[in-house]
Amino acid sequence: MTFPEVLQFFLPKIAFAILCGGIVGLERELKNKPAGIKTNMMICLGSTLYTATSVLISTTIANQGSFGDPGRVAAQIVSGIGFLGGGTIIQSRGTISGLTSAATIFVVAALGICIGIGHGDMALLCALIVIAVMVGMTFFEDRVLGRSITFSCELVVEELTKTVKAGLDHSLNQNDLMIQDFQISPKGRQTAIAVIYRGNRNNHKKFILELWNLPGIKEVRQT
């Protein structure tokens, strides 16, 4: 194949990969998740290039009288993406987070494979369906499931006083959040408090904002 032919073969696929990866990644980025827009773009683009290159190799050697299986590279993408997805899953204090991001990475890789074999239109449709599911399920969780969502955060205080405890309890009750676990551990000269609780997503956001205004709390981390 000549260079213009190679460009014509790859450029539309690259454009679709960046578009589809960006669509899914934008939703993750807006929610401040580990795998954001750049990560999903690169995953989709990488899967597309691997698959398209495999197809191109098979086509080239077929014209020379030999035959290859382009599906072998796609199979390795499925295996390899599992390691990347596994890196986003975190198990801490009895809770597991990052499963949705891992599943998103898995789906984005599949979009890349779809684009690589020449079905960018189907990949774009699937990317839009993924966004509809993610946004729709978030609304469903917030409005219908209510208290079924588990959250966790870590607070850093100079000293765990009665004022800090009272303020934390009041803020949890005020936002209708049900505490599940409460762990205290030393952190240098300060004290770290790990809190696991259940409730509505909007109430969780209000709770996190209120924590910054409580006296004695130096740092708040969502985990």
C-alpha cells in the first residue's frame, strides 16, 4: 500500500477512536474518576491501532499468498486490558471502588476493536449508549435507590476532640447519612479518621463540603 492509501485506511479510524474514547472519558472526567478523558482516548486509540494494524497485516500477506488471523491481536487486547482495568479497582476497609471505571475501560477497548475492523459508526452508537446508561443509572441511583449507595472519606485532624466528633455526627445526621464504619489511626503528629457511610449522592456531596467548615479538620479526602 502507498502512503496515501495507508493514511486513508488509518485516519478515519483514528478520528473515531478519539471521538468515542473522548465521549466516554468525558463522563468519567466530570465525576473525577481515575480513568478520565485522556486515559479513555488512549485506550480506544490503542485498541483501534492494534486491530487495524492486524487487519492490514493479514490483508497484505493474503495478497502475497499467505494467510493470517487478525482476530489473534484482538484476543490479546481483551487479555491485556484486564490488567489496566484491575489497576483502577481498590479494596479498602471492607469496600471496593473503581469497578465502574474498570468496566468502562473494558468497554472502551471493545469500541476500539470495533473501530479497528471498520465499524466506526457502530462504535459511536455504542459510545452514546454507554453515556446514556451511565447518566441514567446515576439518576436512578440518586432518585430511586436512595440509601443504597456506599461512600467513604478520610479526615485528617490535629486532635480528635469532642467538638470534632460532635460536628461529624451532626453533619451525618443533618444530611441523612447512615454511618457503617469509623476507624481512627495515627498519621504523624495528626490523626486520620476513616468514615464509611451510606446515603444519597447529593447528600454525600453536601456532607463533604460541610466537613471543610468544621473546626479542627485540616484535610478531607474522598476514597
